[in-house]
Amino acid sequence: MKRLAFLITLAALLCSCASVNIKQPGIDSVKKIAVVTVSGSEEYQNIEVREGKKEKLLTIVGNIIKDKVDLVDDPEIDIITHGANALAKTLNGINGWSVIPFDQVTNSEDVRAFFEDNETWSKVNAAFDRYGSGNGQRLVAPKGMYRLAYEKVAPRGMMYVNGERMEAPVLRGLGKLCESLGVDAVAVAEYYFYFETGMMTGVTRNVTPIVFVNVALIDKNGEKVLYTDNNWARIEGDYDAKVDGEYASLREEKSVKAYKHAIDQIMEEFGKEAKGKLGK
């Protein structure tokens, strides 16, 4: 059952025909926004691994390196921090909207209490584990932020637990944060990072960065007033990154620069789509 759920998730991940959705009249009340969580995939994989065209090979040495935080965290956190800033810049660029400073969120005791509420999250995680969801990737977040998988805000399909949708407890909690942060809506975003090889990759080690993004705004009532369908868009970056085996080589500045630029590209697309739907 969980294998089937994984394949369904994977198929949805690789489909880029989804869209940005808005809910009226709720979206009309949004003026001030807090970005509460931005997450990104920890592993930057070959897209063919995710498409099932290539077997994933992870060596013992690879596992040892992967578990050494000092080796992998800095570039990944640098990139996802850029993703958070790019999201804030994009939301600020929509007429009539403004984003509060990040430190007002990261220093909030109410935000900390929400994400560290073990009783709530144990129930939420149990529900998602039971019904099978997720693609098995670990997430990282900017320093000071908490990780939140987008599926727990906007799961694929309509699943109910004890008479309510399984994401309802998360949305209620996020809605309550609006009041304590003094905003009309909170933003949740998630990036996924991949790469695609080319004919000369074996010689040059150059690959094309690929980025997916999910974004949702949740208002005071715990309603998603703007949200993307899962993995709404796929962007192939303009700059080449470097590769080392099955993973992008994030210890090389060229790769970091390439993924940051790809983030800017996909946020530009998100901004255009959101403005179009909002008529702004």
C-alpha cells in the first residue's frame, strides 16, 4: 500500500501541468503576510532517479559523508535561505501585499510552540503515515525556521480522519499564528531540487539544475486562500551546476550559484501566475 502511495506521489511530482489556485473572497482580505516555513530537499538528485529510469546507487562512503552535518548543511541552507528571501521578495512584489521581517517569525514563541507541540504533530504524522504520503526525501530549512512538508498543508487527494480532512489540524494551527504575528495570512513553501545530465556531462561534469516549488497562503480562518497544486511548475535553470556521482556537487560555488538563479527563475514564474489569478 505504501509502495503504491509512493508511486502515486512520484507521478504527481513529475507532472508540471498544475496551477496556482485562489479562494475568494478570502484572498481579498490579505494585505500583510508572514513567511513561517520554507523547506527544501536535502538531496539534489538526478531527475532520472525520481522518474524511475535510473537505479539509485548510494555507497557506504556516500552515507558517511551525507551524515556529516558540517559537510552538507552549509550550502544547502544557503540555497534554501535564498529560496525564502526570493519568496518574500515575490510576495512583496504583488500589489497591496507586504511581508513582515523574518525575525518577527523566528523569534515568536507562538511559532515555536506550534511546531514543537508533540501531541498535535504525533497525531498529524500518524495520520499521514497511515494513509501513505511523501516521497521519502528529507528536508532542510533556513536557520531559525522549522521544516514543514507541503503535503501536510495541501495533501494530494481528499482524506479524512475522525470526520475531518487530515490536514485540518495543521491549517487551524497556522491560522491561529496569523493573530499572534499580526498578519492576514501565513506562507508555507517547499522547494525540490534535482539536476538533468547532458551528452557532455561525463567529460565536463556540467548538469542542468531543475527546481520545483509549492506555495500556500493560509488565512486567520485556517483556509488556504492561495495555493499551488503539488509541484506546480518545473524550471530548468539557465546556469550549469556541477555533479559528483548521483548528486549535485554543492561544495562547488558554481552549483550554489546555479541553483540560486534557478530559484529566482521559478519565483518569477510564480509571481506572474499569482498576479494573473489575482488580477493584480
